[in-house]
Amino acid sequence: MNRRFCLTLDLKSDPQLIEEYETYHQSVKPEILQSFTDAGIISMELYRWENRLFMIIEADSSFSFERKAELDANNPKVQEWENLMSTYQQKLPGNQGNEKWQLMKRIFES
């Protein structure tokens, strides 16, 4: 059974940086896309409002955030991508942890 996860984070509030971030996401490297598949992600979408991002992940039963983190830590191409994306991303206000992306709680479903 597939599962859906929704996450959010903020980009740095700089129009030029936001434009660059979007440009990078127009041509994500195949190695990065493969890392999603390897972790059990079926599809991923990003949406933006102002500097706030919203991510939707559709994943199979093999997916876990812990497994994805372990795979990513051992993948130099993913580490390179994550370091580059860190140039544009920032933690949400009030976030005390180390993770920029924050899992959102579903509060309604019809």
C-alpha cells in the first residue's frame, strides 16, 4: 500500500535565490532521481508560495525517512545536491531540530 507524506520548509527570502532554486529543479540530475526510487519513493512534487515550500511524497511500503537518510549519507551525488540546496533553504521559524524539511501533520481528509 502506498503512503503519502507532506513536508514543508522555507527558502531564503531572496527573489534571485528563489529563481535559482526553481531553475535547479527544472533539470534534476538522474542520480538524484534514482536515489528517490532506491528509497521507495514513487513520486515527489514540490510547490512554492513566496519562500515557503511544500513537498508531497508518494512512497511504497519499503520507504522510511531513516532508510532514506542512510542511503543519502552514503551517496556522494546526493550529498553534493543537498549541500547545494542548503544554499537556498532555511529552517522554519520555531524549528529547534537540525532538519530543515518538517513533516506536516494531516488534520483533515475527505
